[in-house]
Amino acid sequence: MVKKLFIGLFLMSCPLAFTQSLELPPDFRQHNLQEFNSNLFNPVFSLRQDYENQVALWSRWQWQGIDADPTTLYLSYLRNQERLSFGAGFFQHSTGLYQQTGGMLNFAYNLALGGDFSLALGVNVFGYQQEFLDDRLIPGEPILPIDGGVNDFVFQVMPGLELQIRDFAVGVVSENMLDFNFTENGSVTESDEKIFTVMARYA
């Protein structure tokens, strides 16, 4: 009798064990980007920071593996005055195949147009070394169209602007309007590969 009762309880507890769901905590990484490093979305957002001086660290591990797991580390400093903001940052970004190590400079200026109108102009300038990271792939094989090891220095400019009318603002930003690979003496992206993003906000 005890054996049958034990087997019955065990069979009833198995479906209950598999139906439990684990709630994920809030995404603190995304909150960090919105609160402290929002100028990565649009360079003029550095003017909207609440603090005069700030130091921020952002990190992301997309998944964990034995090796070649995608990671991002970004350390930045930003100074915000009334109509002017500037800052700098250091980052290391690993995609598993490439590792990019470099820095970023931010500058933004808010121009009052009179009345309730203002125009904010900003730019992020990136410079980074891009290295081939994954040694499991052999350059020159048909599956990998790379002749040799990659060790490129890339320069990238991300301009943005925002027009504000009272509490409403609309802006546009280009992630890669100007990019240049100094090692290969050529542009990284073609003219039809440029990325433009339009943003609107109401505060």
C-alpha cells in the first residue's frame, strides 16, 4: 500500500514540477542604456541627462560558452552643461567571430531658435581596432571569404539632430553615415547600406 501511494504521489508531482515557470528579472542592462548611456542611440540625448557629471559602466553577455561568447563592455564619462555636452568612452565588443576594441567621443550642442523652438545637434565619433577572434575557422576556406587574418582600424561617424517644440521632439540619427577602414583604404558600408533612424518623443 505504501509503495502504491509513493508511486502515485511521484507521478502527480512530475507534471507539477515541469509546469513551473521562472520569472525573469527586469532588464537592468537596458535600463542602464536608457538612463546613463542614451547617447548611444542618438548623440543629442547626452543633453537630456539629469546629471552634470556621470561615469557609467554597461556590460552584456549574450550567452555563455566555453569560448567565443558574445560580450560587450562599455565605460563612459559624460559632462552636461546647459546647452553643451561632451564625453568619451572606451568599449570592447566581441561578436564571437570579431573583437572590436576602441573608443568613442560625444559632442552635442543645443541651439535656441526663439520661442519654444530649439535644435540640438550632436555627433558620436568611434575609432576601433577590429581583430579576427575565432581561430576555429581557417581563413581562405570557401565558407569564410577572408584571405588572411583581420586586423583593421575602423573610423565611424554617427551624426544626429533633434528639433524640439515645447514638450514634443522629433529627431533623426544615422548609425554609419561616414565609416572608413584605414587598413584596407575603403569604406566599410556602401551607400545603400547606410542606416537612418527617426525618433519622436513627448515629455
